[in-house]
Amino acid sequence: MFSFEKAVAWQNWNEWEDVYNLLYSGNQASILQGVAKVSAWSARLPIPTAVEVTASLQQNMYQDPNVLGLSLSIIRFINGVVEPFKQMHPSNSISSIGSSLGIPDYITQIRHSATHGKLPSFDFACFAAQEALKWLQENYWLPQLTAIIRYKNDLHTSIIGYLTKNEDPFEFFQPNIIASFGVDALIDIMLNKNQNRGTLKLNFMKKVGDLIQETSKFLSYFPAAVGMKLAEKMAQGNSLASIWIEYLLNRGLAPRKSVSMILNCADPEILQKSLPDPVIEIIGKLDHEKIQWPPTSIGNLPINTENLTLLTDEFCFAEEVQEIPENSSKEDVKEETVEQPENNEAESNEQPEETQKSDGSSDEIELW
């Protein structure tokens, strides 16, 4: 049984890459959007110091410009970078460690002065912050991005080798790498632009299905991840994804309820163009098994909102307030309140008939 050493706050590495592009976009609105996303991450789980400091420096330059906040961010930057080395070499000064890591001396001096209550000018602090951001980009963001691109390419090449030469696709990859990049790499191959309904070969589909099945032996959720990703692509109008969904459902390699839930949330006009009859029949059989979401459940929200934050999704649930007509007196309101239970009782007696009609009177399959 494999276990993963560390949980991260971002949904996937594509989201991490999007935030990097926002933070280093050079556009104030985009930068602040990246800052908000990092704030959402930090509310979920601890985040790397490099990510935290990058967002903090940008926030104190653009969102709430002030020299105190910027100085504190610089202190956090120096402490976060130097501290691990200081613990290993306690006799070395912070300045010497910073210099050995390529951090300009004046940034270390700002940290020293601000710690003792002497703040720099805002312009000088901004200049130092820009250099700190450059250091973070060169020593954290770009190396990480390079590794992500390399893993994606290597996994893509490995899967192609399996499909064409029967090579072991994941022999040299750790499970966390497969979990992070394997689904996207496989989906890219399955939905290759050179493929269409006429050229998609059954032998190719069988090998992909076998790969998903084998991978599920050490990553149990891999088939579900592939199936739900395909369902999202199909909900966006990808007709080739519908063929794969049908095939994987028939082989028992896709979660029927999860696929049904995603498609039920899709745009009907888009979905009608990509949903084949066999998939409609499969999903139609699940109507009586549909998950009954509570009124305030996340299940009522559109797809891709699994990780909600108040920074990007403002929502609340409140009881309906009865409106009082302007010409009504308090006595009228009381009388209406007393009569209300009788109306509710009458409505509750009629409710089963309405439910029975919506379930049984029409042969049409409701997909949304």
C-alpha cells in the first residue's frame, strides 16, 4: 500500500501553474487574483514558504501598499530562506548565508533594520521586494515548473511506449507522480486531435482500458479520476470523450454515479451534441439511484467547485422571509400565520401525487 508524504492545498498542478502565471503576470488585477488564490490555499492547508512570501510581497505592493507590511514580508522572506541553513550552520551569520544563496546584501540589511524598528522608505522596500520576487521565481517557481513539464512529457512518452511497444508505462515513476500527472497525460492521448469516431480502434481502446485497470491496483481511485475527467470533457462538448465514457462504463472502469452527476450539471445544449444514445440509456438506468443532495449541499453547485472559498465563491443560505403587504396590520399577519399550517397540510397531502407524476408520467430522460 502506497502512502503520500504530503498533502498540498492546490487541487492539481495545473492550478499551481495558473497561480504562478497570475502572480508573475505583471498585471495588477491578475496579481491580486493570484494573491486571493494563495490566501484560499493557506486557509485549507499549510503552504510552502516560497508561495506564502511571494503572495505577501505582491499584496503589500499592490493591494495594500505600506512600508510596514512590505518590511514584514521581507523579514519573512529572509527568515524562511535562511533559517534551514542557519540551523545546520549556527556559527554562520544570516548575512553570509544569504550571500551564499545569491540574496543581495541590502535585502538582508532591510531585514536587520526592520527587525530593530528602523523601516526603509517605501520605494526602497519595493525595490528590495522586486529582487526578492525575482529570487523566488528563479529558485522555487521556475525549477518547480520545469519539473512539472518534465514529468508530464516523460509520462506521455511512457504511455505511448506502452501502447505501441507494450513497455511498462509506469515502471520508473513514483505513485505520487502518477497520481499528479498520469490522468492528464492519459486523457491527452485518449482525446488526441488526430482521433475521431471513425479512426478510434477497438484494440487501442482495449489497451487503454487495461492500463487503467492495472493502475487501479496501486492507485484505487485512478479509474474514477479518468472517468470524471472524461465526463467533464464531454460536458464541454467533446464528442470523442463520449465514446470513451461509453466504453469505460461498459467495462466497469468508470464511476456511473459520479459520471451521471457531472453530466446532470452540464449545459443541455452543449451536452446534446456529444451524448450518444447508449450513454443516455446507461445514465437513465441510474435515475432511481441519483444521490439526494440536501438543500444546502455542495452537490447542488456546478462542477469544478469542489474546493470552495469565500474569496472566490460568495454564497449563503437563509430562510425565506415572509413579505408583509403595506396595507396589512399586525393582526392580519397573525391570522395568516395561524392559517398557514392548514395550507401546508393540504399541500403535503398533494405532494406525493406531484412527485409520482414527475417520475412516471413521462418517458423522457432528464439529464439536468
